[in-house]
Amino acid sequence: MASSKRSCQKLFIVSLLFISVSLTFLVFSFHPKPDHPEFDDHSQTVAHHHKKPLSIDAQKSWFDDLIERKIFSDRIRIGFVNVDDNVKHAYDHMRGQVETVDVDFRPVSGELKWEDFFPEWIDEDARWHEPSCPEVPMPRLEDYGDLDVIVARVPCGNGTEKQGIRDLLRLQVNLVVANLAVVNGLTNGGDDRTVSVIFIGSCGPMQEIFRCDDLMTHLGEYWLYKPELRRLRQTVQMPVGSCLIAPYHKQTGIFSFTYMNFI
């Protein structure tokens, strides 16, 4: 019971953190347009107020006040995946309550293409060679334990919708986040930890990995997920594409083949 209450408290704080940081970046990315006569006095005042960049200290919100009152005694450990310095600096004023760590991983080879993972045909019967998939490098998961939150910037290709969907770095980032969430959340004893995921990017995460049912909040380019970890583990255990088809679960007595299927 105490563990459940503590988990709810941590999830509440993570939600506040998500909203606070999201609003901070919305303010920083705001570029006011020239004043127009049709704007009322209040609109003009707001636009004028944001013409000068605001410092991090000036962006302290009610979330920071709650943190400073220590309504939650434990520190939140955050892992950054493919995140730039601007995002990291937004957490600087929370030091003492928030611990951050950069997740290092080798980017997927630039020589690989989407078709290498999703070929039109594979030798299912292994008549000429055993089917296999190219490597998608993962971080040393054992080096990143006790994460409560994973913050990841999702690449969106070169701008077009199709390129954004079929982007190998985007696929890799989603898989890195999914594996980190599973390793940090699932336990052998069944008393699983809550791990929240914040994605940054206009195209969002891959819904084939992170379901809409697990989406808690969406604000602009920020997506907060509380993934169902046991289902997520099943997903990351599947082959990454049609380059390799492997049996799924035989619990039902039905022998079926499956793999991660992306458009």
C-alpha cells in the first residue's frame, strides 16, 4: 500500500515536471508578431512582455515552488536520450531534487536504409542463408539503473511525413527508450517501478512501440507516456522488422509469426 502511494506521488511530480518544462520551452520558442490594431490591450501587453528572452530563473513556476517545499522527498532520476543542451539546462535549477544522466549509444550506421530492415522478400526457409536483421546499437543498459523518467528527442527525418516515419535514427531512439523503460521498471518480484517517458518532437514517438492507450498528456511537441511495461517488453523482444520473422507467444497453442511492423 505504501509502495503504491509512493508511486502515485512520484507520477504526480513527473506530470508537474512535464508541464513545467514544456511551458518553459514554449515560452522560449515564442516569437512575437508585430502588434496589430485588432489586438486588445491585454494581448499587446503579453506580446510586449515576451519580446526579451527570459532567463531560466524568471521561469520559475508553481511547479518549482512545490519542489522547493519538498512535497516529494525522494530525488527523481532522469535519463536523457538524444537530447540537446537546451533541454538539459531547463533542469539545472532543479538540482537537489532532480538527478540527470546522459544515455550514450552508438548511432545506427548511416549506410543502412529502411529497406534493410523491411525488405520486400526474405528467405524464410533459409535455403540460401539464414535471415537476419542489421544491428541497431543499444546503450549498456546496466549502466543506467534507477531511472524514474526518460526524456528523449525524437528525430523527424528530413521534414516530410514519409521520411519522418521511415527514419532509422527515430526507430533507434524509440527502441533505446523502450529498453530503458523495461529494464528500469520491471522486477523479478513483480513489484514493478513506475517509469515515465517524455518525448520531444513534432512527430512524436512510434505508436507501434508506445501505444496511444499509454499517453497521459500531450502538449505541443511534448508527449508524456506511462507505458505498460510488460507489454512493452514483449514488443522489444520481437524482431525489429520483416528482415527476421520469429515466433511470438505459444501460450494460446497457436503458432504465429510476428515482427515490429511499421508503415
